Amino acid sequence: MRPTIAFFTDPAQAQPRIRYVLDALEHHPHAPDHLQCLLNPATAPPDSVICYYGTTGNAPENAVLIPAQRVFFVAQPTVRQSVVCNRYDFEGRSVYAVAPRSASPGQPFFAGGAFGFDWLETLFFHLSRWEEYASAPQETDDIGMMKSSAQLLPRHKLHHIPVVDHLVAAILQALGFSPAQRPTTFSLSHDVDDLLVFGPGFRLLRYLGGVALRHRSLRRWPRIVSDYRRVNSGRMSDPGDTFDWLLRLGPAVEKTIYFGVENHSPYDHFPDLNSPGLLEVRETARALGYQAGIHPSFNTWKNTDLFRQERRKAETWLGAPVLKSRQHYLHFAFPETADVLEAAGMQEDATLGFRDRIGFRAGTGFPFHLYCFQSERPYRWVEKPLVAMDCGLVREGGGNPQEVLRIWTDFIAQNREGTAVSLNLHNTYPYEQALHGIDFRALFGQVLSQQKESV
């Protein structure tokens, strides 16, 4: 018989938002095959698990109680709501509630036929990206996005943990199902922001300043200046040409390469589409089984017409439909960028990760739908969260080789099961890091080699 959970609520509850969470639960990779979550059915099917979402006094007999918090299901995200993470215990593991006030840590997540907190609202908070709609002006960075340091999971040092994936597994287990636990899978992607380190448009002083800022050191400046001169004189090949290594790095369950096609701002310096080097990269990636997506320019994040223009150009250049995208600089506005993707008819976006650290921005490594608050429904396209980016890892480690290695090693060790990791590597980035003792080939090659055993 098909595994079924029947959820009953009082009429005052926000039905579309509850349905959104139940759909996410049904389709989560931890869920048993063909799980169905019914909302207020006329009659609960035989052998279904009965849950009541509301207050204790109204719960039907033999129903599992989910206490209604009534914060994120009753207000719009434009209402500023200060929230915290509270830790609960379940079967020797920790799960985390999102709530407006602190609670004593270590309370039971499930006991006596009742859950300890409103996990429906917690899942909704993470997946809808509620806080990024409602960020305060002082929480916004220099390019108009919510600072990662202001977001809930980094503030509680929980961004390295897939709290949504862990919570879903605990929910299913508490309700009597056996969550599907699989080894973590890795997908690989590359953004071709620059074809070369010292290519057209390169500004030496700006590059030196960026290196000093990222690594807090001037020690490698003479080497960089020397390499720059050698490349310009033809005595050395450009160190950004790492594609022979990068495109063959694997295996992975999926590989995608994102091409930028137009430059509209000082942040954009994509290579010319007709350059022989880029044409070679395109054909090599295609031969190696890569999917292709668009890396839209910085200004597309709130401009549907510009996005469509660049997409058409990418499709002409690639000779195929383009249905996947990742915003340049991970430049994403709520709801404007989500609306641009919807209007353009995209199928997948891969933007929602951190620029200055690694981890699970939405609490999950698995694809999910964002929520359209204006229409009270999920967006049609899927967000495939970016979990680990090379420059984010280095920035989180302060450019220190030992700290970068520690962060990456610990992250992999604690996420061997139960999630997915989308890894984004840039062709020009290994050069700078190698100068400072960070061996990207060893760091990422090792984890992807281990992936071969589990794919």
C-alpha cells in the first residue's frame, strides 16, 4: 500500500504554504518511494499516519500533534521577524527549530505522540528564503544582497550542516517511515568568468590588491609580477588555462559549465565568444558530457529583457536550448531575480550559495522550489543550491592554507551521507591559491575520486 500521511489543520491555517512544505516532503530524496501527503482529506486512507497541525486541545484522538507556531504562515516576509535556532534531540541526533525566541537546548523532538516544535514552519522558513526577503538595510552588502554573516544559519554556525535534510529524515523516522539514507553525491560545475589569468582587460594593480586582501599577505607579489611579464613576453603559458585538468576532474553525478555571453557592467569581463580558446573549451566540455548553462551578466538580476537577450545569444552560440543558469557574483534579489527566471521560462537555477564561505544556504543540498509570495505558490523552476565554491572556501579560511584544508576536511567528514554537494570551480582560481600553498587539485580531486565508489 502506498505510504501516506494525512495532515489535518484548522481552517485558519495558511493552506498554500502548508501544501508547499508537504510537496517538498513528498519529493525529498529521504522520503520513501511514492509517499503522499494529504491535506485535510475527507477521509484518511486506511493505514495512513494521521497528523494534526494546530493546538493541543483540538487534536483528534490518535493523531500525531504538530504544534502550530503561527509566525511564517500568517505574515508576509516584509514583516521583520527576529528569529533564532533552537536545538532539539532525536535518537542521539540534533535537529533545529526556527523560532522567535530561545528555548532550552536538548528538549525531545518527538515524545508522547507529539512533535516538540513546528517543523512545517521551520522548513518553510529555510526553503522559501523568508529572511532574504525581510533583511534589514544594515544586513545588506555592497552589491545589494543580504550578508551571509547576517543570515540565521551562519549566525548559529550551522551553515556546514544540511539542517533541512537532517530534519526531514527525523520527521519521517518519527512518523514510522525508514528514511532513505544514501552516500552524499557530488555534482561539478564551472563558471567561465575569465578564460585566462593575464588575459584581455587584466589590471595588475587591481589583481595584486585583491590577492593581498584575500590572503592578508604581500609575499607573493614579486612572483605574480614576474609571471605576468613572462606570459606577456611569450615565455610562459597563461596559468588560467587549466581546462585540461578541470574538465576531466571527476567523476561526478552531473557536470555543468556556465558561459557568460555579454558584458554590461564593470563586474563583467567574460571572454569573447569567438575566441579560439573559448570555442575549444565549449567543444571539449561537450565531448566530455557536460551540460551547458548561461552565466548571466551582473545586471540581469532584475532585468527580464536583458536576461532573455543574453539567453538567446547563448542558445545561438551553443546551438541548443539553454534551460539552466547561475547568476554572476551569485547576484540574486528576492523576489526580482526569481521572477526574472520564472518569466524567462528557465528550468533550473544554481545561484543560491555563499560567496564568502561554503555550506547550505537554504539548509539543503538537494534541488527545491522557491516560494512565490505574491501568488502564494511555488515557482515553477527548480533551485539547485550551490554548496561549495572554491573562492568561498578560501575566503572562509581567511586565505590560510591550513585553515582552508581543515574547513574542507571537516565539511566532507560530517557530510558523507544524507545530502548532495554542488561544487563550483573556476579555471583561473587554482593559480592564485597555488602561490599561497593551497593545492586545489589535491583538495577536490581526492573527494571526487572517492565519489567513484558511490556513484
